[in-house]
Amino acid sequence: MAKWIELTATIGLGVVGLYLVHSIRRQIAIRVAEKRFDSYAALWQELEVATPLRRLTGDGPLTADERRALYDRLTHWYYDKGNGMLLSEAARAIYLRAKENLVCDVADLNPESLRRDARASDDPDAVRGWVSMRQFSLLRTQLRGEIEIYTRPYGEPPTEDDVEFLEVCRVDLRKQPWRSALRGAPASASGET
């Protein structure tokens, strides 16, 4: 009888321990989600200059000066309040690659299609400016997906160049928000990225 009581107590303590561990992890996840929302909102605000609406307003692509200023603001955002720690692996990869593409040498642009298009163009800065705007639109789509605001990417569905960029960033295209975007599935809400 004593062995059964001891076994029951051990199992009971194990269940309580598992519950507590799960509860603590859940509380941490909730806190991270709250901080991530605020952090992503601040990043979204920094990306205003790279809005795809520039095509519609005739403002043209990001200029070299705008790209440099955006690079500096994004660097500040990353370190301010530890925002960079809150990026998921996929968002961090897109963020870092798109940010680097703002200022790196043409020979270092990624993906290969961007490097090729910039070299072939009479105006490589314009190519880089347009593509940077698109890459930051993809980042905004990733950010929205992480806080479960699923919509289609703004404008056209992801192009082959977009997919190549996401693959260079090692983004899992089988996960949301990309799974629906690549299938052209209807969005659950609408909005600009």
C-alpha cells in the first residue's frame, strides 16, 4: 500500500511540475508576443519611406540617400530596446538581407537576379531602389504573419524574384503567410504591406 501511495504522489508531483513548466512557457510566450507587436509596429513605422505606394504617387524608387538614411534608422531600431532580439529567425533573415541590399556593392546584392538586373541596367540605383521597396514589403508580410494578421502581400503576388529572395533568406515557403500568398489564396483581411 505504501508503494502505491508513493507512486501516486510521484505521478502527481510530475503532473504538477509539467503543468507549471507549461504555464511558465505560456506566460513567456504571451509576454514576447506583446513586446513583438510593439517592436514590429515601430519597425513598420520606420519602413514608411519604402512604401509600395510610391509607384502610384510617382515618387519613384528609393534614392541612394533615402536608402542610406533607412539603413541607419533600421540599425537604430534593431538595437533600440532590444528590438532585434524579438525578430523570428525568418524575419531576421529577411530584415538583414533587405537592409544589407540598401547599401552594399552591386556585386554583393542578393539574390543573384537582383545583382544581374542591377548590372544590366543603365540605372542600377533605380533597380536597387525598386527592389528594396519590394523586399521590405515582403518583410512586412512576414511580420504580419508572425503576429497572425494574415493578408496577401500588397500589390502583385510574390514573383519569381521574390521567391528567390525568400529562398536566399531560407524562409520556409510552406508556412504562413507564404503558403497562401504563393497559392493566391484569398486573404482573411486586406491591407497594405
